[in-house]
Amino acid sequence: MTTPGDPTTPGPITSGPITSGPAAPGPAAPGPVPPAPVAPGSSAGGPPLDLPPMPPAREWVDPAQQDWRRLDPRMLAVKPITEAGKLLLPAVLVLVVGGTDRWKLWAALAGGGLLVVAGVIRWATTRYRISETHVELHSGLFFRQQRSVPRDRLRTVDATSDVVHRLFGLSVVKVGTGRNDKVGEEDELTLDAVSAAEAEHLRQVLLRRTPGTAATAGAEAATPEQETPAEAEPGEVLAAFRPGWLRFAPLTLSGLAAMGALTGTAFQVLNELDVDPVHLGPLRAVAQWLERTPLPLIIAIVVVVLLVVLTAGAMVLYLVQFWGFTLTRESDATLRVRRGLLTTRSVSLEEDRLRGVRISEPLLLRAGGGAKCAAVATGLGTGAGSDTLLPPAPRGDAHDVAATVLAVETAPTTVRLRRHPRIARRRRLVRAVVPVLALAAALGVGAATGHVPYWPCWVALALLPVAVLLGLDRYRNLGHALTERYLVVRSGSLVRQTVALQRTGIVGWRMRQSPFQRLSGLVTLSAVTAAGEGAYEVTDVDLGDGVALADEAVPGLLRPFLETS
């Protein structure tokens, strides 16, 4: 590096008249030759001019030599608030049930002070660094942890901001290899918390595979006061939230889960307060009204109320999870999903890691013409919605997103599938009907002996047609296909799933036969892959067809075993 005023620093080149060929005749200029003009900031053998120094230029810094970074100081306020929020309900219950003794108030204040002290210690003892080859995190005071993840193994960069973090402009960044087992948890590093600007910059840097470029960017981690080394181009929007998608929210049963959670929490609070709900004024009035109301009217009212509550709860939960949903293709060859109303989340997936897609259609959602789309990718995992490419939306939109992310004109999930043998239909009928018959028989024996009334037995028998329809639907949804680039597998009824898996992503085959399958000449063929769930099954396919399918999908992979058998 050179600095202004250094005698070795070359100054700007000045130009003058230039002649070529032999010198023109003429008398020599008398006297000494006048000095050539000197460019500002340069010297001609004498001392440098007394000019104001030039601003220093940004230069590349070796990441291995850069200083360790701290988490954002604003986390000192965020962490006590979030931890205190977890203790708020127990503290209120203690104060309400046990009274407001002075020692309890002092204990609450002491607990708050400990939270603040713990946050200061955590901030003071946590350091992270991004070198050219590793992401390192050192933390802890009494139990010191030093963790390091090679950058070439990083598969996920997940930035999350809950309500409190968003108020302070912070994000929680999780980087990891994408492994889901307990050993793999050691390969995940969590930075809680960094500024939102730095979280975005870390996402760009850590998913960039060019070492030199990544190192340069890593040395200049962006903060609100610093300039980023390269401004990312806006991503291409592949899908975005539309209000019309809300009609699919009640078809996902998420409202039932939300209502169950709220009801359970309410009863738990009442139990802790030693309050009997029957003795509450409004509930007592409702109980008295139910006593003098005909049963059919009660059932109708309860059904209507449940439908309204479930629908409202499902729509609220849908908005909380998927408000602002956007799927984009970024300039750094990644697919990025951003979503969330209260807690925002950003998940990035390298397109090179994409091995296929999965279209999920739960029964109610399928009946309403909806579907969900998820990624089948290496290192991404399947938990916590990290693989979501499209929330519950129209089925056509799901297939369009699948085609777009796979960069094909027509989604492989829409191809015509090959039906499995008819004996597979019999297996599905038997597996659907036999449990219902067994239940009805058990209830009938109980009723004959006087232990239970007869009506449960009749209810079980009434479910028999439903079981038959379920078995037939499971067979109708069973199938597979082989395209030029993808193996397509479909199965399921309550949750129908269609998976399109890249043939180049199949690393092995697993064949399994139960005793009943051997009698029927069927086999369950599993395509083993490093992506998604690890294996995708072609269930109850003819043995010969299964072997031929495996050999055609990945030529040469199965042939050595066939030749030696």
C-alpha cells in the first residue's frame, strides 16, 4: 500500500506536446532548462508539497488477521426482555395466588437484575469471526465454548427476528450444515443478535463459494455505518403472498391446533388460580341456558360456534406465519423465502443443493383445490418449515412454483403416473377395513357382556364405508413415473404427497419385502438420497418392475448386484 506524500508514490501522468522522428533543426535554447510542471501531490526531488492528506482507500484485509467481533450492544436490552417474558406468567401466578408479600417483590426485582447481569456477561464473553475457511464462535465465562464450522460445509443461513428483536433492529442468524441429528447440532452456530444490516450481509457472504470474494466481504461485515463491498441486485420474485390464499387456511386444521393450545393454556391458568370455570358468572349463565335448551339446538349452535372459531383461528395463524411471504431467486444463485408477521424469518437455499420438490395435499386442502410446495435439498432438513417454497395456495400455483424453481417448462409433479398392480389395491383395502372391523367386534363383545352400550359398536360399523373409500383413494393416489431428469413418486390419502427427485441425486436403492409382499410378488423400493428425508419410497410395486425402474433411473448403479445374484 502507498500513502500520499511518499516519494515512491507515482503521481498522475501529465501530458504535453509529443514529437516523433529526428529533432527539428534550430538553435539550442540558451540557459538552463526550465523544470517540468509538477503534478499536485508529487515531488521533483524536493520535499513534498504541503497539501491535505488524501482519504485512505478501502483495501482488502486478511480475515485471519481481523479482530474478533462482538454481538450488537443492543442485545443487552433485548435479552432481558425476552427472558423476562418467559417468566411473566409464572411470576403473575405466584403474586396472585400467594399474595403480594414484600419478599416476593424483592425476589422478582432480584431475578430481573440477574437477567441483566447475565446479558452483560453473555455479550462481553461472546466473539465471532468469519475467516476465509471457517466461521468461529467463542462464548461462555465459566464454561467456555469454542466452536468452528468449515465454510465449505455451510448449507443454511436462517435469519429470524421476533417482535422484540424487530423493535431494536436486530436479527438472530443461524448458520449450519443442515444436519438434523444430535451430532449435527454441534455444527450450528447462532449469533443472537446482530444488526439487521449485518444479518443480510452475512447471508450473502456465507453462501458465496468464491473464497477470495467471500474473504474480502467477510472482512468488511456490514453495519449501518459501513458500506457493503457489493450491493446485491434485487432478486427475481417467483411467488408472493396474495390475500386470496386465506381461503385455504381453514382447510389445514391449523385453527384446531391454535384453539386447542389456547384452551389448554386457559384451563391451566384457571387451575393454577384454583378457579372452577363453572362458578364464573358468564359460564354459569351459559350452563343454565344449556339446561333448558333442546339437545338438537345445542348441537347446531356448538357446531356453528366451532366452525367460526376454527376458521378465525386458522386465518389468524396463517397471517402470523405467512404474511409478507416472498419467494425470490437472488443474484447469488440462491432461492430465498421471507415470511412472518410478528416474527419474520428469512431462509436461503443454494440452487446447487436443490434435488427436487415435494407437493403436499392434505385431504381437506386437496378437496378445496389447494396444495403446498416444499424443497427437497441437501443440507436443508425438513423441520420447522425451513423447506417451504409455497404455503397453502391454489394447486396450480404450487405446480407453477415447482416448475420455476426446477427451471423447467412443465412441472414433473404433473406428469401422468404409472399405476401399481391391482393386488396393491387389495392390500390398501385390507389395511383400511380390518382395524375398523376389529374395533367394531371388540365393542360388540363389550356390549354383549354388558360392559359398554351398543351405540359405540354401531358407530364403528358406520365408519366401515369411510374406511373402504379411504383404501380406494390410497390406491388411486399410488403411482410413479420416470422422466428424462426426475423420478416422480406419489402416495397417501389423508396427506397425498408427490415427490419429484432428480435422478442424479439418487445415491442408492433399498428394497424391502414383508412376508405378505413376498406372497403377492410386491416390493417397496426406496430411492436413497442425501437430500430431504433421505429416502423416497415407491410402495407396493411389482418386483420385476421395481428392479427395472431402479436400473433405468440410475443406469449401472444396480447392475453389479443383478449380475452377481
